[in-house]
Amino acid sequence: MIHHQELTLVRFLRQQARYGRGAYRFRLRGGAPRPLESPAFYWSFLQGAFAESLAVGLLVSVAQAVTAVGFASAWAAERARWPRLKRSRRSGSSLRDGS
């Protein structure tokens, strides 16, 4: 099987943001949140990318930054839901039934 996508810059950025949102959901799965990787992990990752070439290093840097933005947006969206969830639990209503 050959996996090849025709990615424009915009599609690439959207894909990376989706990866970040998915990473946020993955880290919450199974009860206790999973910790983020250490800064040394990311530093080593970027060093390897720049060792390959400047272009690869820049693409990996941009991809990681946009992934982080996607992760943060998922966290912010979840956090925005918290007050509504607390209110609905106190009043006994459900967000699903619209009450």
C-alpha cells in the first residue's frame, strides 16, 4: 500500500492542528492524564530535523508549533465546557436533552 497525500500548505497546517487536538484527547483517555514529553525530547527531535536539512528543520518546527496550537485549542474548548457541565449537574439537567 502506498500512502501519498497531495498536501498544500493549508492542508498540511490543518492536518497538524487535527493531530494536536487528537493528542489532547489521547492524553485524557483512560482516566489519569498522560504526561507530556520532556523538553529534551522535543529539543532532540528538532536537532535531528535540522541535521537533515534547513527545510526539514523548518517544516518540523512549523508542524510542531501548529500541533501545539491544536492541542491548546482542544484544551481551551474542553475548559470552556466545564462551567456548563457543572451547572447542568447541579440542576439535574442534561446537555443532551437540551434542558
